[in-house]
Amino acid sequence: MARTNRRKPYYTLREIFERWSMDADDISAYVLEGELCMSLPVAALLMEVSDTHRAADGQVRVEPKARQHKVGPIDLSRIDAYAVIRNGTGQIARFLSATGELLEPIDDNGERHALLVKSSHLVVRHDEFERFEMEHDLSRPDEADLPAPAHRRTWQSPTSRGAPTRHDWEQCLCELGAIAHDEGLPETQAELVRRTLDWFSTTYGPENVPSESAVKQRVSRFWHRLRGEGTRAPAQHPARRATSVPRHGKSSRAIP
């Protein structure tokens, strides 16, 4: 990977291959096992946004809730990402938001359609890149490009300056547990996200606060689990299932 002092929002497969000294076979294996999430950058792409949950009858139901123009990386399921890396291209009709919402490309008439995704389009978001490097000890002592890998950074005091430190998600989960135990679960997930952002700012300083999307991604699982929704459908694999109930006239549809 070319040396740079700039933190990038995401990195291409070519950059990943060079930095980690891996090839497509290596990366696709991690992707298929769910150890590495691949994303696709989009710009003002019209999507139908849906929540998914497992109903009492055991079927996974998809509940459309909004239409939005998405900007930035959206995640692929591991099956779709693996196929694109191995085959070089693929038609993908379902994606995920950073908070696990189902995203489906639609046209102006609301009709769903697939996107032609090439392996050269795939990227790894910075948070995912940093997590993977930490878990697999992929840092290099002489590395000067990119922010230092997560496990090589040292904690800074709230008043220190410089690049953000690694975000201590383990300690964050402990804080979330303490909030739920001592005060009860907040009324909304948004309130819990705000409390978490405030905790990072107070504990490690305003320069060391993770992105709101990264916090939402982690808080969401905690929130739904404590609300007794731990059986929600795994959001990372929506593309495995086929829609069986037509959208027209329905507020939700089942995925067998």
C-alpha cells in the first residue's frame, strides 16, 4: 500500500493485498468465514431501507420503513462478497447498513433491481480494517502509513492531542452493562448511542470518540438483546434468503 499519513475512510482490495501480503484466495477465505466484511461505496443511490426480525412462527420478516439516498460504503453479505471476489463480478440486490438494516436498490418507481458489482469496486471500511489488523496481528514496526494499527497505539489522556487512539470496545460494553444494571435500559436506542458517545468523550477525550455509525453498530446488538430480541435474524446474511411474499400491499414480507 502506498505510504500516506492520511487516514482513509476505506481501502481497496488492491491496497489490502499489498498491505497484508495476501491474495484473493486468502481474503476470500476470511470473507466466507465471516471474519472480514467487504463493502461497496455508493453515491446518492436510492435504496429501500428495512428492518428484519424473526417472528413467532420462526420465519424472518422484512419490514420496509423508508426510502433513502445512500452515500458511502454499504456492506455485502459474506456469500455475495465471496462470490464477487472469486468470480470477479456479481449481481447483488441486497446490502446492509452499518447498523444492520437491509438495503435494497430501487428505481424511481420503487422497483427493486440488482447492481453489477466488480471485485475492483469492493473496499474495507476503516473500522473493519483496524479491527482485522488488531485481531490478526498484522502491524509492521516500521509502518508509517495509515493510522497505527489498533493494538500498537497507546492510550492518551483526555487533554492529549494527536491521532485518535484505539477504541476500547470491551470497556465500552462494560459501561453499557453498568448503565443497564444501575439505571435501566434507556427508552430509545438513540439515547443509548448518545450516552456511549458521551462516555467515550469523557473517558478518552473528544479527539478519541469513534464515529456514530461504529457506535450504533455495536450498541444495536446490546440494545436488542436486553430488550429480549436476541433472536433477531443475523443481519450479515440477508442475501442467503429469497423473498417469498410480494411487496405490493404488504407492510412486511416473510423470508422462509
